Amino acid sequence: MGGSINTPYVYTPLKSGEARLLYHYKDTGWHLDIVQLEPSPNIAARVPEFDALSYTWGDLTERFPFVLHDGCELFIHRNLRDALPFLAERRSTRPIWADAICINQLDESEKLTQIRLMHRIYRQASTVWVWLGCATNAEHSEAAIALLPHLGQVGRLLDQQPLPRWTTARLTPESMGLPGYSSPIWGHIQRIVCNDWFRRVWAVQEFALAKDVIFLYGSHEIHTAVIEDAVVFGHRLEALRDTRGLKLPTGIVADSRGMVRIRRLIANERLNSINANRSIPNHLLGTLVYMTESHECSEPRDRILGILGFLEGYAATELAIRLSNDTSIVNLYTEFSHYLLTHADQSQIHWWKLLDRGTLLGKRAGLPSWCADFHQRQNENARNSICQLGAKSELPYQASHSQGSIRRGGSSRELVIRGVIFDHIEFVHPITPFPPITIQEFTSEVYDLSASNLNTWVSFLVELRTFLDAVVASIPNTGHSSTSPNYTDGNRSSNGKVLDTYWRTLIGNTTRQEDYTVTRGTFDSFLDTLSAFAAYPADLFSANSMGEGRPSNMKTSKKLQELETTIRAMVGSKTQFMEFLGPFWICLQNRRLFNTGLGRFGFGSTQVETGDLLCVFNGASTAHVLRPLNDGGRTSYRLLGEAYAHGVMNAEVSGMGLDEQEITLI
């Protein structure tokens, strides 16, 4: 990599509408020439047919010389260096566009100009070639590629006919015509369907806008439809286990699905002309949400620059964002969010998800409360979207049927939305306790219930019972103060409506689960199970009771065995305890229950405090929490996110006789 005697390549400046293309000739090698990509009244030259490359840059500290036909050289990163020999041998003689070579990376002005052209480049390209890396073993890589169509078929079958949750039945990979757990083929499948490319921000528009896409894994070409099916349905293979209960090593294939969803969404919108006369295409909201969940980039600015190509043809010039490097990230995100929220279709669920995304903890300092930090990735421990949960309610959430109304405030930091403030928060409960496993393990794993971690489970169950005792004691007019069987006698007394509100709120009224319905009886059984754990002594797993991981006496040993059997029966099969714990967990993960001044019960983000206000914005499917701010003598509000408030999730607020008002968020 050092000591080169070649002449450094000197880029010729590009004119308006021009780009460079990389040509390969067998006798002379690589040529870099300038072509006109955009129509010009002064140039009658025909735009040549060309291909484009989509790839990840890889380690930016590694640089390798790339020598052109005339002996001039420039430096590129490893992934591009590895891809070029295979691109030279591909089934196409067309020139190819590759950003690291075709853009002068030392000219910031040219980089910004070419970024604005990228949507045209990837739309015009005859074929976009996606580089997934070098295949390390010819035999295994060929077998992996040949297996991909069947992998998609098996995943689709499991998607259409899923195993019941918490079932003890197990399907093995071999029973579905797939290699066993230890097969080396799975390593190659993982390198294909879990490739870093699927999480690259810039690859989103490169893939979504392309007319035709072919994936390259070494010298092997893989067609898009095969990759898409394997990615979309591959996560269903988690239902398969070997004889030891181990999952297939397919990695985090679920993270790759966002890319395919976006491409299919855009294709559908184009086919049906959905975005005619819209300044913001519908898919852009979903694209942003998906990108903050699973896509990565090293430069926060690229979160916006990497998707501006989607605005081509939708009055992109209206978007008054300065793209120069001296624009701060805060201003860039704020201006972009402001334009997006005030111009996009407010009836879309992703509009509300994007608004709520701005209320996550840990975001960049200086952003308004309603503005998302697009560089802040979601993770499995983040709270779930309340508006999305509403699909499983007896009546899907629609807190307001009023026409949505949103406008710019006095500055780009202000967002003004019409709505109704209907209540205030009077008491906030602690953060809800949850099991000592991830939610993915909860829904799909066989748990390790060895003696070493039984204590953690018991502690959780006791903590959860104590937590629910405190919650029910705070609800007025129940006449009860514990989760004992007396509390769950099941009769419809005068307090029946209050008790109904209690258990329905704990699951956001999401009673319509995938393969069962949650009822009052489900909840009663859930509480009975919790109460049973009060019989176990708190010091059962203390240091005095355990010796090198084993019980020190027969009595303790018998108690441990009994406890392990109980927990295995509870969490290892489809029980009413699990049927209630599932939606309870999904709704309340990283959220707080609260009581309101007018006697309502609900939950919101972990940031809610006594004195915060509850409102329903026009057109919203959920309630929202606001915190009043004294802003120079006028009232404005900090947005604290979505909320569930029982009894107001289906347009009940419209019948309360309360006045609408303009609510200024900052």
C-alpha cells in the first residue's frame, strides 16, 4: 500500500449535469470518463447506458491503490478493491458508476452536487449490482445460494402456518428439507441475508430506486426475488430447532427486512400513482422510521442526504434545507422534520410514529421535543409504538376523527397542532418490572431454567406481584388492595367496570392476539399464578441455601425442584399466565402507568410526571402527553410522546364538549 511510483490521478472538474463512469476494456483495463447525465440545451449527446454499484465502504482506515489504464492511481477501500475484478467479469459490457471512484472525494462541493444527482444515477442505471463480498468457499457458497429459494419457501410456509406460541412441539431443519444446525452452509447464508449492506443508509435509495438489481457474492449472481423472499421470511426459521433446542445460526436477518419493505412500498406507489400531486411521497415517512431501526452510517448528516433522492419529482426544490457543511446537524434535522411533518399525509401511521420518535430519551441535545434524532437507532429494549398496538384492540385505536391540522409556528422549532386537552396526570407508578430475558427470547426461546437463574425468575415474579398490588391500591372505588384471589372473584359487582378498566389498561385493551383472545378469566389466572409464588421463602436461593450451585440440604433441594417444575410449566407452554404476560410486556415495556385527576387509568413514556397534561390531537389514533412551558408569557408545550388512556381511545373526547385549541410544541 505504500511506496507507489504511479502518478496520482487528477480529477477534471464536472460541469452541471455531468458524472464520471468507469469503463473496463480487456486489453487496457479501467478508464474513467465524463458523460452528460442530465439533458442540456447546449449538448445533444445521447446519455450512454450504464450500470451502478451499491456496496458498503468497509473499514475507512484501509486504503489500497487503484491504477487506471494510463498509469494514474487513486486510493480506494477494501470492499471496492475486492469487487472490481468481479465487476470486470460480469455479464455486462456497460460502464459502471461507483461513488468512491466516480466522485472526487476531496472536493466537498462536487460531493454535494453528485449527491443531488444520485437519485437520477440509480434510476437511470440499467442494472444496479449489489456487492455482498467475496465467497470464501466455492462449494459451500454455491450450496448456500442454491438453498436460498427453498429457505424463502420454508419461511413463507411458517409465516402462513405459524406454530402456536409457547408450544412444546418442535420442527427440525431436517424435517423441512434444510441442512442441520452444524452445517457450514449456514455461515454463507448468514453472510448473504444478514450482510452489512442491508443496514447501510445510502443503500436504501440505491436499492429502492433501481429498475433492475443483481446481487454479487463473489462471482455468483443472485436475482433480487430470491434475496427478497429469503430476507422477508427468513426470520420465521427461528421456529426451527435441532434436537438440543438450538436455533439455526441465521443471525439478525430481521434487520434486513426494512430494505425490502421500502423497495416494495415504493414499487406499489409507482404502480398505482399514489403520490400524484404530493410534495412528500407516502413511503418517505416509513423509510425514515425503518432507517432509524436498522440502518447505520458514520456521518449523522447522511441520514438526511441519503434519502433526499426520494423527493425527486415531488417538488424537492420547496425543501428549504441548506446542505452546506456548515449547517449544524440540529438545524438540518429540525428543518427537514418540520418540512416533512407539515407537508406529509398526517393520516399515515408512520406520521405519528415519526412524531413519537422525537420523544425518545438520549437524543441529540438542542432538538425540539417533536423532532427525531435520525442518527439515534432504536433497539429491542425501546418502547413499542402505541398507535401500532391499536390494531389488536377490540376497537382499533382512533382517538380523534377530526380533520388533522398542523402548521409552522413562529420559527422552525415550533410545530402547531390542533387538539383537545382533556385531563392531567395526578399519580405516576414506577417503571413496570419485566422478566430477566429479552422479548425475543420470551416469544421464541426454550428458556434456561437451571437453578442458577431460578432466583432471578422468582425475584421478578414477586416484584411483579408487589407492583400490581400497589397499582390496584391506587385505583379508586375498587374496594380491594391486593392481587389476592378475593380481588379476582370474577363476579360483576358494582366495581366491575373499574376492575375491567384495570386489566384492560394493563394490556392496552389488545385482547385480539394472533391465536387467542385475552379475557377477564385470563387475567384472573395470571394473578392466581403470581399469588402462588408468595408461598416460596424469599431466602430460598440465598448464599446459605446454595453450595457451588447446588442446594445444601434435601428440603431445599425438593423445594427447588418443585419451583423449577412450576416455572417450566408456566413459561414453557401455552398457559393463561403467558397469554396475559405477552401483551402486558409488549404494551408496558419501558413505559409507566399513571392515574389522572379525573379518575382515568393509562400509561405513557417513562418521562411522564405528576402535573403533565393529556391531549388528543386532531386525527390522532392515540392520546399524547404534554408538559406546559412558560415561553415568554405564552403557553407552549414539550411533547412527551404517545399515551394510552382507557376510555378515550375511540373518539370519546369529541363528546365531552371541550374546545379545540392550537397547541404549540417546542
